[in-house]
Amino acid sequence: MTVASLTERDVDKPTARYISTRGNGAPTTFDDALLTGLAPDGGLYLPMAWPRLSAEHLVPHHPRSYADLAHAALSPFVGEALSAQEVTTAIDHMVAGFRHAAVTPLKQIDEDLWLLELFHGPTLAFKDCAMRLMARLAPAALAKTGEDLLLITATSGDTGAAAVNAFAHAERIRLVVLHPEGRVSPVQHKQMTTVDAPNVLNLAVAGDFDDCQRMVKALLADPQLGRGARVSSVNSINWGRLAGQIPYYLAACRALDGPIRAITPTGNFGDAFAGWVARAMGAPIAAITAAVNQNDALARVLETGVYTRCPAQPSASVSMDVQAPSNFERLVFEASQRDAAVTTQLFADFAERGQARLPEGLHAALREEVHAIAVDEASTHAEIARTFQLSGDIICPHTAVGVAAARALPREGPPRVVLATAHPAKFPGAITAALGAPPPTPDAIAALDDLPVRAVSIAPDIEIAKAAIDTRWA
Ligand SMILES: *Cc1c(COP(=O)(O)O)cnc(C)c1O
């Protein structure tokens, strides 16, 4: 066993006990946080303390594999909830789904500017990393209690594709994905609906993404729904999703031998918060920049100290069209020195009035933790074209938001590492608009063309959704 001593020392330590950002309830375990998702008081789970990585994990070019690095990073969060072997099995499963030997390779595209390619997994977006881990960790946790789990999630595309792919045939788990009919990209639609698995149900809702999200909320609140099974979701409020995104930040620091500046294209601030955690664990990340599109609530609150809700406007980087980033709550909790009262008040105000003002000290503290840069649609398109001209690389619109933000940072400083969150082939429309031709289609996508679509079309009505779920697993 090559896992470092830190793993053994920290078992059953505060790093494996979870508290809510709203401050209520007794601390719980990793498996409970994983299977519950949102804490019962409406807050988000975080470990009671952050583990520290030992220096050996960050030694440059260490022969330790991605899987070993991931094991060292994740074990302190798991504690005694699962065995080391169960964690190893989950990580090996995750890695086996990736088509690149480095799993998340770095690619240089300019002087001191790198892409951290997170899209070599089965559905060509970074969500594969954490979703594949969860699809093995969750059944292991369920086996301990003999429970079953019903997962319900709304998607605008990437989450559903990654979840269906990862959870298909997972033991003890059924997955229901609601997507807005006709409003997800053709590639995402195929990835989601062509998987033939007895535990997966796609619901194509005649409505928009907000309808889907509203229905999921109502379904999750329905005590009858699971019929005795646990009921949860797989969006990035789930601690498991975040934890699975920590290792690639460590891998980037190690590969570049020292401090980096991380630039993360962000919607719900999940992937960016994983970078914050990596830094809290000791990774040499000099600065974290959240790159947002025209839906810039996060950039505005950091700029002005006022958190305001406004309707999301559709953009080319669709997976970032979010105006109330759910993981912002985790950042507020941390920046307020884990003040649950302040956190609760802020998000209660925001929920009630659609606007909340940060206390002065908190605003300053948040600005110490992260930066945010907003990139508009014209600049996103221009960046796809510029990067192609400069280095020949075709980047997806989400990645382009990150690259444009990175180029706006000062050149001097540690290497700028942009998280490349999806493969360009998932978004041929945006690429064609920017470059005049679509990107090449990878075999993994072309192979889906002839497969039958498996989805049930429903009206945006919760009773109809419940009936569809009951029928599927009658
Ligand atoms: C989900 C997604 C994002 C946003 O991730 P968050 O964790 O919500 O910040 C960015 N890019 C792509 C391609 C995505 O699928």
C-alpha cells in the first residue's frame, strides 16, 4: 500500500465529520453526507476541519500515479465510513473511464498559460471525474446499511449525461434525470438518452430548465417518493461531487512543480470551490479566479458586496448559465470564519428578497479568497478564434470563458492554469459560429448516432412525473 501515513493518522478525525453551513444538527459521517446531499437544515455539508497534505504528495514529477494522489487526497474525507479498498476501487473505476494516461493532462497554449484538460472521460466533460467516483462510493455506502437510493436531478445537459453514464447499472441506485425537451444540445441528448440500463429513467419535460429544477425540488420534498429508499440528488451541492474534483488541482500543481494560478470556468462555483479546498489542504495555488459568463452574479457580489438575483440569460457556455451559484454558500461560510449565523442570515435574505448585502468585513474577506472575472458573449467567441489562431487548439465555449479571463490577468506571476471543462465536440454550434466550421467528431460521439433514444416525454407537472417514475419501476 503506497498511501501516505497521513491517511492512517486522520481516520476518524474531524476531516471526516461533516457539519452544515447553517449550523444545525450533529456532525455526520462521509457516507451520510454523500447519500443525503443537502443537509436537513437546508445548508451545505463541509468537513469539520481541512486535512493537510504532506509535502511528499506535491513533490514534482513524483512517480505516484493519479490514482495514488487521488487516494491520498480523498481518504481523510472518508475516514472510517468506507474501507481503503473501497476508495481504491472507486478511484480505479474513475481512472479506467478516462482515455488519457495522465487522466487530466496539462497542455501549454501560450507563454505561462496552460489548459488542464478534464474532458477525457466518457461524456467529454469534467463532471465525469466526480460522477464516476460517486457511482462506486455510493453503492459501497448503501451496502453497509442495506438501503437503496433514488437519485433525481435536473440537467441542462452535462450533468445528466455524466450521471447517466456513471450510474447506469450501479447497484442499489435508481437515477431519474429531467431535461428540458428539445433544449439540450444534440450531443448531450444522445449521451443521456442512448444508455440502456434498467436503473435509469430520462424524463423529457415540455418546459425549460427552470421547470425541471422546480419539479426536482418538489419531488425531493415528497416523502412518498422513494417508497422507503433514500432520495437524493447529484448536483454540486453534494460533497461527493466537490471532493472528486480536488485531485486534479493537486495533479496540476505537481506537474508544473510549484505554485500555479488557477482559472476555473464556473456556474455553481462547484469546480472553483474544489480548487479552494485543494489550497486549504496545502496545494500551492497562488490565486483562484472564477471565470463567469454574462451571468455574472458572482463577479458582481465580489465587486460590489451586494448579492442580487436576476434571470439567467442563455449563453454559449450553457453549463454556466447560473445566477444563484449554489456553492457560493460554502465560500461565504469559510470567509466568515465559519459563522453559521451570518451565513444563514445572508442566504435567508437572498431567498426572501432576491438580494442581500454582505457585512463589510465579510466582503473584504471574500475578496481575499477568490477573484472573479466576467466574460461576455462576444469575447467568448473571439477567444475561441484567438486560441485557434495562436496555438491551433479548438476550445469549448466554457473553456474559452476561462482562457479569456486568464489573458486578462497580469502576465507576471505563477503559471496560469485554465480548467478545460469540456471537449469542443460537445458544442459544435458555438465552434462553428466562431471558426466557420464544426470541430471533428470523436468516435465516442459518432458511435451514439445509431442507438435508439430512451426517454419519456412528460408535461411539466409533478404528478405526471411521479406517475412516470412509478410506471418505470412498478
Ligand atoms: C457544469 C459545467 C461547468 C460549471 O461547473 P460548476 O461546478 O457549476 O461551476 C463548466 N463547464 C462545463 C463544461 C460544465 O459542464
